[in-house]
Amino acid sequence: HWGSGDWIHKAVYAICLHLAAKDAEKHLQREQSTTSEFSFGRNWLRMVSDRGWNGESASNSSTTLLSAVNMTSSHLFSFLGLPRLDGLTFLDLGCGSGLHSLAAVLQGASWVLSVDVDEASLKATRLLRSYAATFLPVGVHWEVEHLDILDESSIDRFKRLFDVVYSFGVLHHTGDTYRAIRNSFSLLRPKTGVFYLALYPLEGNPRTKEFIERVLAYRGEASLDRRMIFEAERAYCVLMPTIAFGGDIKEYLEHQHSAMRGVDFWTDMRDSLGGWPVDFVNTRQVIDYVHDHRLEVLKVGLHGNMEFLIWQGSEESLAAPLVRQRHCSQVKGPWIGNSFTVGSDEDVCGSLSQERFLRWGFRTALPDWAAAMSDSNKTPMRG
């Protein structure tokens, strides 16, 4: 009965309105004293301030914060293919709350630099750093600085310094996405450095124009009650698939969404609505752009944003071990819509492992230069 009938849509929307009202009530007094213009940084600062990570019980607060970091960072290190960052330098480009910077510190990075253009984001990251002071490694080198990735003069002093440059859901808000990507390339340490980039994809977003109109309406809305309606509508769009497949709303709100997105639910709803400028990129164009700059996209994934793991094609690269383990094969159907596919590749990978793999694929046209790299079921590429 959950998956049929118009009443379920009304019921889920009513739940979203109720939850949005509860969330708004907690922050009403604080928001009334600030400007109505949306700020990513204020959104992150609200999350860091309200999560109880600096409560009366220091041990309980530390445990809660560590749990949040582990939940947030698990996908980060899985996508990088690196269990730890011992001795490596890490740039958190668009640090937001600072949770991923903290994760890099705890995974052994020798130097972590958290940068953002929003002063409130920097304040949120510094606040998080103070909360984590009791369990930070001795002698840790973690800096928080203002940096505009579009300002070439300000990034000069950081060029060629970082083993890992991480930017998730940030550069499409700069107003010049491809220039921001190009400038980020210059920050990679020669040969070894890898770039974890995540951007809004055009593919899979058939209503891009309508979404942008909603973002502009949300940003221009001075009434907090009206903003709450926008947030409830956004929550409905996210929660409806979960409910339709018999999911647990409470479990999704409290655990699953944070595990998947690295941020609590309502912070994410406001974040997705408030960002301007915003740009949606074509996955094929990004891959071609990277290749034109003599780098390669090693890995593409979809995790809220379209993710790209970019490396320099060197045996000295941090990604080289991941490349040596690579197993490329044709992904079986069925196709979902026009863009995605899911299927089991047990027949292809059976010789490599007894484990069955559920593989997700993204369909896009290959450029001429990639033709020679294509594999088949009979001759899978390794290394």
C-alpha cells in the first residue's frame, strides 16, 4: 500500500512540512537576527554548533564527533582507494564544515589545509577544530585559510604542494567552473598528486531549468516561513523514493542520509536550495577537459554529485595501485532511463574473485582517443 495511491504523496508531504517546521523552530530566533541572504557558511556553522560535539560530557562529545567523521569520510577514502593518508598533504577546497579536513587529519595526513571563500565556513571549521582538540594527533599541522580558487595570484603560493586535492560539490558554485578546475590542477604535486572532484551533472537532471528557478526563488525569499515551504518540498522529493520502496523515514533521516551525503538531512536540504551561482556540467565534457590538460580521469561515480578521480598517469601516482587493480568490463543491463545501468558482472569477475559485484554504469559517448582503451568481456584490462 505504500507504493500506490495519491494519498501517500500527500502523507509524505505532510510529514515533510511537520519536520521542516520543527527544524525551523529551533533556529527561528537566530535567523531573524541575520541577513535573509543564504550563506553556505552560516548553514555549516549552524550544523557544527548544534550537533552537541562540545557538550558537558567531553568523552561523549568526542565519541559523537568521531562517529560523525567516520560516517562522513568512509566514502571519501573508498573512492580515493586509500585506506590512510600517512605523510601526505591534503587540500580541502571549499571546506564547509571542516569534517573532511578532520577526517584527513585523523587518517595521518602530514599537512591539512582547509580553504573557503565564505568566512562563516572558515569559522565553522575552526570551531570544529576546537571541538576535536582533545583527540587530535600530537603535532598535527592543520591550517584554515581564506582562498578564492578563481584568484590566480592568491593560489600561487600553494601550487604543486598537495598529494590530494579534494573538492566536493563546490566548484560548480564559483561562477566559472572550468577555470576553477584548471586552477585546481596547478595545486597538485607533480606526478604523485590526485584530484577528487565532484560536480552537479547535467545527466540525470532533466529538470535543471526548474531547479535553478527554485534556487533563485528560495534565495530571494525573505520570509522564513516561505523558505520552510521550499525546504519541505525539497525534502519531499528526496524522501518520496525512500518511502515508496518501504524505507524507514526515521532511520533515513538520522543515519542513512548522513552516511550517504556526509551531512545531516536538513543542512543538506538548505545547502542544495541556497547555492548561487550554480552550474551543471556535462560528464563527457569534464572528462575531455581533463584530458586536454594532460591528466586522466581514472574513475567516475555518482554520489549525489558526479565524482571524478583525476590522476597524472604516472607510476609514482598515489592512484597507481588502484590502476594496477583495475578491471574494466562491459556492464550488463538493464538500462534505467537513458543514463544509468545496474547489473551483476559475476561472469566477468568470477575469475578474479569469488565475490559477486553489483556494478553501476554511466552511459556516455566515448571520444576517439578513448577507443583504444576500451575492453571487452574476453580481454579485460588489468594494470
